[in-house]
Amino acid sequence: MSFFRRYAQNIGALIGLAILAVVVFVALAAPILYPGSPWQGVAEPLLPPFEDPAYPLGTDLLGRDIAAGIAYGARVSLLIGIISTAVAVVIGVAIGALAGFYGGRVDDMLMRFTEFFQTIPAFAMAVVLVAIFSPNITSITLAIAVVSWPPVARLVRGEFLSLRSREFVQAAVVVGQTGPRIMATQILPNAISPIIVTASLMVATAILTESSLSFLGLGDRNMMSWGFMIGAARTMLREAWWLSVFPGLAILITVLAINLIGEGLNDAMNPHLRGRKG
Amino acid sequence: MKKSSRLIAGLVGLAGLTFAAAAGAQEKPTSGGTLNMIAQPEPPTLMVGLNTQGPTLYVGGQIYQGLLSYGKDLSLQPSLAKAWEVSEDGLTYTFTLQEGVKWHDGKPFTVDDVIFTADKFLREAHPRWRYIVNTYVESITSPSPDKVVFKLKRPFSAFLYAFELSSFPVVPKHIYDGTDYRTNPANNTPIGTGPFKLKEWKRGSYIHLVKNEDYWKPGLPRIDELYFRIIPDAASRAVAFEKGTVDVLRGGDVEGFEVRRLSKLDGVQTTTDGWEMYSPLAFIEWNLRRPPFNNKLARKAIMHAIDRDFIVRNIWFGLGKTAVSPFASTTRFFTDDVVKYPFDMAKAKELLAQSGIKPQEHTIRVMPIPYGAQWDRTAEYVKQQLEQLGFKAELVSIDAGGWSKAVSDWDFDLTFNYTYQYGDPALGVARHYLSSNIIKGTPFANNEGYENPVVDELFLKAASAVDEAEAKAAYAEAQKIITDDMPLGLLFEQRNVTIWRDKVKELVRTGIGVNESMDETWIAQ
């Protein structure tokens, strides 16, 4: 059975993919759907949702369109989610691969280093990092990457540890391939499935972390973000529920979709689960 | 209009009676009970002489007292001084002290305490008093055990307004003389003359004050205990009031939209009175050293591009009044005859074109004052309007310490600030416009860098005027020039609402509102 057939057997994964496709489309089309800045007041302040067809999700305190805010917020969330995960995966794979392949003292040193990061609560550390390097999109992305690579490193180390004693690796050693080449061309391709599954779930965590930072006022003040929208409106929950409910739903749905996709990828790629019905 | 010596001792009882009649109507005050309030944020200290932030004054105002107080019309009222007298030449001020006043530790309050406070303690610890005493006061003496005399070097028309709680809290000499004021352990166990004494301060939870049985006003205070609860979350503070855990909300305790909701509850009273002495006035602080703000026409253009009525109505939920002049309309010397800036985008664009500024060449860093969500929204609105004019603008996130440092060091493009007026322009307003006050180290000076010798001259003339009409004329002209120059982008006068359960009577009695000693306040049983 091909990978795609196996993936498609999981209904939840398909739904997740469909939702994510919509979110990506909205993010890409935001400047076309809403040509102005999402920070610009465009209508009466505090317009409730579903009243004016031009502003289906209502407006906030300054008359800013909530729907535009959500569209532009999708860009920020996806951008930060994907880039920070990419950075974290690169760091994690590099450290995990070296530790797992060479073992011994290299392994000890790198793993103690990794544990150092694992002992600090991830979110607290992200808050500190962002607070030190004034909040902007670069510092937020890097802070999320810095706190999320250790699990990848542990995972990759484990895979490398078990794969390096297999026959095909020993064969590569015998024919005289160098260490880095063996890691890149022999072991890594065989360890890629769990890395992809983990990375997909990390994107969801990164989106949540960014929202939490923005909620606490540590977001990039020049970029509309879902977390910021909730943080700014949370005290008005009783007076104007739509200010925080819609961005909250956006976060919920996006994170759920990515988790479903991660689950689907896991089912499709994990040989032990083949044949399991989704 | 040279006045001969004026003796206003007769007001002593009268003022109290008037307010009692207005607020309590036919009801007869009862004694006893506990009043629950909120200290937000938790004050760093209760020693009013060392810290004059809002919550410190609110709690500390029950422990310490000023020499004078001020009515809602800013008329002078007795506090620790029962009478005052000004000589004809405006150079000699004589205060007669109350009799039988005792400190909380039982020691008698004497004229030495007042002299120590004025000459040593506040001169060292209090920036506003230091400026007044060093600039104007020649000597502080005591001709008899119940009188203290301030001799001035030159007349200062605002002098009598410098004696309320936040400007001149009287401190005990026997505790502070010869010590390092800031590290004196007594700062944690404040000793004052006020109607309540500190019983317990449980950090992060509450401050508990109890009745001072030896209070100098016979039969007062009426309430037995005061609790100032510490509730860091704004929504929880509103809930605490709804549930009856607290009886009083001071201006700023809850957010604007909650004020509207809570005001409509049954058995709840509100007032915007009690802020006349402070009358906070909010403004945009732009750095006149940097383009485009060094261009007067560009500043005028931006003023026309900002709909200040929108800010008051939508961001501040109507709790304010669009500013007309640098003087609050509730204070003396205010005039309406100034240059005005109605919201008019077309005019703004026209003025900007005339100014020669090309907006797209300027990136303005908009730095909100980190005092809560409403200020953030105000900054976002101003940024949006700057972008409408064609400027590039970016918001800068900053915390309270960073804001204070950036403004103190003149390291900003555009930020927001507000000023307390302290009853007289010479005390609260002039500091933001006098070129002699272009100093680093405090965010409440002339940080924008405004230099206009004519304005300097007018402020000086008004402050030294012995004749009130002369001061008025000089101030009127100063307001006209300032509103034409717009060295600060005047936004609005803040209106703070005090909300309380109607069982609490005579809560807001003077121009310093809930900071006033709550000796006559009572709770219906």
C-alpha cells in the first residue's frame, strides 16, 4: 500500500489536512481579502458579529475588523510555527545524530547539554528569552526554537543508537564511507519517519507558545496575532465576547488540525501500525 | 489687588459642616464598622514622604496628614494647620498649628516636626518640595510654640497650594532626625498623626489599619477598621466589588467598561469628584529634538489628524473630556480662549503639505506608556492615524521601568504621559514647559525639549505675581502660545470615577478625594 493510500485511510487526518489547507489559504490570501492594515479601524467600534455582512465577525474597540485580524493572525501563527520548528529540528537532529552515532564521551557531553535545557520549563524560558531580546518576530521564533529542540535531539539519538549497529551501516563502514556520510546517507533516511511525526506536532506547540506569549503582551506589537487579540480583549469577555472567542476558535481549530495530521502521519509511516484502521 | 493679611481661621468648622450637609442630608452619623477597599497596585511603602504614587497616597493618607487640605473648589481647608496668614507683600506665610495633636507612638506633635519636615526631610526626599524650597524659601522659623513662619525670597502665588498630603506630608522629627530617611526601619511601621494606624501589612494580601483612639479631632474617626485588599487582576477586582468583598473602588481600580456596568448596580453610588487637586491631563509626548516633531506645522497637522473625542468616547468609555488647554478645565486660571484642533483629516493633510515634511521618509517609534490596556489602545489608535497621514510607524513594547528610563533620558520619538495639576499651574503644569526644566532623570519634567523664552517669562511672571488678576492674564497668554506651539500633543482630561456601596457615607469630601483622612467617613449600620 502506498503512503498516501495509508494516510487517506485515516478520516481524522484527512479532515485535519482540509482544515489546514483552508488556514493556509486564508493566510496567503489575507492581503487580497483585506487589502488594508488589520490595525486600521474601518467601522463602528464594538460592532457585534453577524450583523453587518461586511464585517461578519464584528469589530473591536477601535473599529478594527476581527475577520481581518484573524486572517493576518494566521500568517503570523503559521510563519512562527513552521520556521521555529524547522530551526528546532535542525538543531535537534544535529545534536542527536552526533551523540547517537559517536557515543561515548561525545554522547555524554551532548546529552548533559540537552538535559540542561530539558530541566528548565520550556514556556518560562521562552518568556525570559523574549523579554531579554525585546519582543519581535525574530526573537520570538528563535526563543520557541531554543526551547523546543531537546525532545528532537533525544529522539534522534535513540534512533541513531539502534541503527548504527545494523548490518547496512557496518557494510558502509567496511566500504570506507566517512562518519558524516554514513550519518547523512545511511542512517538519517531510515530515521526520518519519527522525526517528521514529531515535527508536525511541534508546529502545533509552537503556535500555542506564540499565542501564549502574545497573550501575555510579549508578542510582536506590529503584527496582528491571535494570542494578542485574546489578550487585549480578555477583560471584556462579558461585554464583547466575540473579540476573544473567534481568535480562540482559530487557535483551537488550527492546533487540532495539525495534531490530526501528525496522528495520520504516524499511522501511515510507522510500519508496526500498518493495517490498523484509522 | 494687594490684600491685607487674611485670616481664614473661621473656616475650620464650617467646611466640615457644609460637606456633611451636602452628603449625609438628614442622616445621623453612626460609629463603628469595617471599610474594605483595594490598594492597586500594592504600594512599595506607606511612607508618603518618600513615595507619592497613587496607592501609597491612598493608604498613607489615612496615616499621614498635610498641613492643609483643599476643597472640591480648591478652596483652602485646615488640616494640621488650623489657620494661615499671608503678609501684604506676599513674602511671609504664617501657619497656626492644631492643638493636642499626637503622633501614633504617643509623642506630641510640635512645630519642630513641621520645620524638620520642610527644611530637612522633604528638602532631601521630595523633588517637588525641594524645587519650591530651594527656589523660593529663605527661612523657616517658629516665633511661638504653635506657629511656623515661611519667609520667601520672592513672591510665589502658588505657595499655599503646596501643603496637601502628597506635597507636604508632615513626618515625625523624633523618628527621622539624623537617620538615613530611605533606609529607616520606621518606614515599615509608619508613625503619623492621621485617624488610622497601621496594624498589619500582609504582603500580597491586605493592609490592615485600625482606629487611632488618640486622634486629635474629638469623637473621630467613626470607622473602626480599614482593610486595603490587594487583588492584582482587574476582572477579579470588579467581581470583589460585586460580591461585596470590597465597598469602595478608587478611580483606576477597574477598567472603563466595568465602571459603566458596576455604576448601574443597585445600591451603588459614583462620583467623578475628589480629583480636582490632581486633575490628570493626558498628552502625547513627542521629542521636539527629532524630525518630524521639530516642525511646528507637522505637529499641528498630527493634532488635526487625531480624533480626540473618539479616544475619550471609545477607548476611555467616556471617562474623560477632550483637552482644550494645558491647564485642566477644573483648575484655576483655565481659559477656553486658545488655539483649537478639531478632527479634520483634510486640514491635517494640507498643514502637513505646507510643513515641507515628507511623511513617508519618517518612521515614528510609538511607545505606549505601560499603564494598562486603555493606554495600549490609545497608542494603537495614534499609530493608525499617523499612518493615515503617510508616516511609517511602529509600536515599541516596553515595561514600566524601561518607559521611565527612556523618557528620562530623552530617548523616544513619541510616547504618552499625563500630569497631575496640583491645584496651581506653577506646581503641576509649568514643569513640562519651562526651558529651565529640560533635565534628565525624571519622566515628569520638560522631557520633550520645549524652549520658548516668552512662555518661560509668562510662567515666571504669573508665579511671582502677588495680584491674582496679573497671574491670570499671564497664564491666559501662556495657554494661547502653548496651544499654538503644541510642544505636547494635548489629548484629554482624565475623569476618574469613585464607586462605592451606598452604606458608606461622606467618602469623597475634598479635592483630594479618597486620599483625604477618612475621619468623618462613616458606615450606616
